[in-house]
Amino acid sequence: MAIMSILAISVFSTVICIVEIPKMLEQRLYRELWIFCILLGTGTVLAVFKSLDVEIPNPSDFIAWVYSPLAETMKSITK
Amino acid sequence: MEKMKITNYQLFSLTANAAFGGSVIVIASAIAAIAKQDAWISALLTPILGMPVIWICWFLGSQYPGLTFVEIIKKILGRWIGTIAAVSYISICLTLAYHVPWYVGDFVATQAMPETPPYVINLLFMIAVVIAVLYGIETIARASELYILFVLVLSVLTVVLVSPNIKFENLQPVLENGMAPVFKGSYVLSCFIIFPVVLLMMIYPANIDNLSEAKKSIFKGFLFAGFITFITILMSVLVLGGKITAILKYPTYLLAKEIRLGIIFTRLEFIVAGTWIITQFMMGTLVFYAAVLGLSQLLGLKDHKKIVIPMGLIILVMSEIVFPDDIYQINWVNLVWMPYATTNGFILPLLLFIVHLIKKGIKKAS
């Protein structure tokens, strides 16, 4: 199954690149092109990791860490 | 940047959707866990408490016509502090954008299609959201105009059909533990129905023609959302009782399962499920639009539609890893979501409001 999903993701990313990048080059949106490539790269890598069951750092944990000083107060409110 | 204008009725429906969209089926349980059988009093109080917050949002928008919230933040707080505040604001949009598919996937996978893996449902949902955002805000607004009618009709239908099962004993004793749990409950409720309205600030001043009429639409939309939430919570407590409502994950769904009118009108729970998936879809679209537009304005992009598809991919992967299990989700919502929503939905607009007034005062004095 892992190979199938990796294949699907690669095909998807390639198709999106083929469709979108020439349009952006034509309109001279170089900044958009950079951000597009970075985001699509991040998304593809994340999706490949996910299909290989590699543990991806969870953003919820980070937000929980930011608000951990307030955890006790929240416990008293939600009791 | 596109400058499409939406009508005031559309603003009304978008506000209503942003306020109750994400929470209408799950919220009764969190409130009933705190306020028990008095949960309905909390639901009655919350719209009143929310008025000042909504007024601040409206006021900020009316002072900066034609700008989105990220631009307003940057204009008021300056470049550096403004960037930090904008990052925080975009982070909450992104967080909600991958929570919404998680909730839909979890709901469908646990209640309706247990053999389907949740990520298939997330995938379908995200495809719909990405297509909606690619069509642009005008299409989203028009869709919400229609959906709000569906939601109203279906909610009223559910309430009418379930009303033979009402037991008024479930409301007694009123105010058993005094007012304190009621206020705590309405704080929790405001984290779900008042503070998410700030997400609408990406649309409200930028795409509105008539700002004086917009005030009415925003308040009406908010009150409408408060009303829907109120009847949902009231009916849950009346039919199921405070204790059962508190331990359920999707109390409104079970409420609809209680519908039994003769032998014809039974098993109508997918009325509620359908309503909820519609509102979740609108909520998901709104937050995803806000996140993408906010991110592209923060990075100084000319066309936000170029990054919609890659962002959709990231959101899709994130929606599968965000909550590993239900216990984690309940703890996270109780301990983290509330301060997080309060910071971005209440403290941030309040800060902008105060700084705006000070700046205005300095200008007048000099």
C-alpha cells in the first residue's frame, strides 16, 4: 500500500507542477513560484513520510507547549 | 489581489456559519460537562457576552475599509510586532483548517462508515474545500447563502420532531451549584462560537461595499448562530438529560436518533449529520480561505490562488496526524484550544482596538 500511495503522491505533485509552473513563469510571478515550490515540496515530503509511517512532529504538541503555563487554570475551569 | 464584493445578506450567512459552523454537534457535551443541567443558561448568556467582542471586530473593520485583518494588524502594530501577531493569527486559521477535516473524518468513520478509513473521507472533504477556495470568495458567499437556509430548516425540523421526547424534569434542579459553573460554561462556549468569528475578519472589511449596513448583518448573523446553538443545547439537555449529554461525543447526533414518530419518522439522524457536514464544509472553506489569503499577504504574494493546492496537500496530511486519539483530542481541546482561541479571538482584537485608539488620540493631540 505504501508504494501505491507514494506513487499517487508523486504523480499528483508532478501533474500540479506541469500545469502550474509554466503559467507562473508566463505571468512572471517568481515569488509565487518559490513559495509554491517550497509548499508543494513540504506537502509531498510530509505525505511520503505519512505513507511510510514515519513519525511527523505534531503541531498540536507545539501549541500545547506554548500554552502549558495556563494548563492548571484551564483544568480548574473545565472541572 | 481580487476585490470581489459580497452582499450584506451573504455577510450575515457567513458570520452565522463562522460562529456555529465548527461546533454545533459537539459543543453541547463540553458545556454539559461543566454546567450540567444548567447548560442552556450558559448558552443563553454567551451571545450577550459576545456582543462587545463582535462590536470590536466591527469597529476595527469600519476604521480600515478595504483591508483584510492581516493588513490591519500590520498597519496598527507596525512591521515587526505586526508580523508576529499575524503569524499567530494565521497559525490559528491553519490549525482550524486541519481540525475541521479531522472532525468530519472522525464523525463519519465512528458513526456512519466504520470500515472506511478516515483519510478517504478527509481526502474527499479537502478536495471540495480546495475547489471552493479556487473558485473564490464570491462563490463561497453564494453557497453559504443557500446553506444557511438548509441549516435553519433542518434544525427546526429536528427540534419539532424530537419535541415529543422532552422531559422537563431534566432541567431540575435549576442553578444547583450557583452561577459559577454557568459562567464557566459560557466561557467555554464563547471559545467555540464567539472567538472564531475573528476568522471572518479576512473577508469582512475587504470585500464589503456598504460598511454601515454590515454592522447589522454581523450582529444578526452572530445572534442567529447563538440561537441555533441555544436550541441545540437546550434540546440535548431536555431530551437526553445533563449527565448523558456530558459523556457523549456527538450529543446532537444521538438527539436525532431519539426521533420516533409512529413507524414512519424514525432514524432521521442523518438530517443532523447532513446539516453538520454542510456547516463544517463552510467552516472549513472559510478558515482555509483565511489561512491561504493571510499567508499570501504575509509573504507579499500577488495571487493567493497559486498556493491553494500545495496548502491543501499539507492540510490533508496534517488532518491525519493532528490528533492521534480521542483522549488526546479531549485534553487538547480542554487545556489548549481555549487559551489559544482566547488569545487570537479576544486579546488580539482588543489589543488592536486599544492601540488604534491611542494612535488616534496622539494624532488628534498633535
